[in-house]
Amino acid sequence: MEISLAVTDDIPQLCFLLDSLFSQETEFKADTEAQSRGLHKVINSKDVGDILVVRQHDDIIAMVNLLYTVSTALGGRVGILEDMVVTPTVRGSGVGSKLLTYAIKFAKEKGCMRLTLLTDKENLDAQRFYQQHGFSTSTMMPLRISLKE
């Protein structure tokens, strides 16, 4: 098992993992074409973000997406952790913890001063998982508006 950066050739496997993730979430639906476009943008622009993957032999068994922006409150780079998913067959084996620990260290090395993530309100298992890794509930509340036509 190794953790590395995703490359363009990984996109079909990443879309498969995202299908699994989005089937669990109430707000998002799987859309391979849209997912592929988004993955291309992240992988091909280091200013946008990095996708970390766990490889086991030739298979990608987990992924996490780190997107970058700047916080005026902190005066520096911060990260948004998205699309953390572990293939169902290896969940509970520690792969997710290893990947998240690596991602936090990686983000620090990239100069991130904070990581933020969203999870479904009903997904108590995910909330416990992230809290075990140092994340805490924010007093901020996310609001969204769709600008997609």
C-alpha cells in the first residue's frame, strides 16, 4: 500500500470511488462526466489542489481531494478537504486513518494554516472519524447557492 498524488490516468478509478461516495450523500449525485472534468482541473493545476490516493497493487482503494484558497482572517493559504472516500471492501482496516493523517501532514507542508471539510449532518460515523483526527465542529454554518443553469 502506498500513498501518492493522483495523475490523469487515475481519473476512471477516481470516478468509480466518487460514485460510491456520492451514493451515500444526500446533496450530491454521481455524474461521471462532471466528476471527470473536475478531477482533470485539480490534477492539472497545482494552485487549485492535489488529490492523494492510496494504491494497492494497480488499484486505487482510497482518495482525498485537497483544494486550496487564501484566508484573509489567517493571512495565508488554507485547504478544503473534499471527497474523502475508501472503497467499501477495505473500510475499517485503517486505510482511511492513514490517508487522512498523511493528508493533514501534506497540507501543512504545502503551507496550509487550516483545513475545513463538510460532511452530511446524518453521517455520525464520518463525524466521529474526523473528530478522532482533530477536527471539531465550527460555529460557522455553510450556506449554498447553485449557479449552475
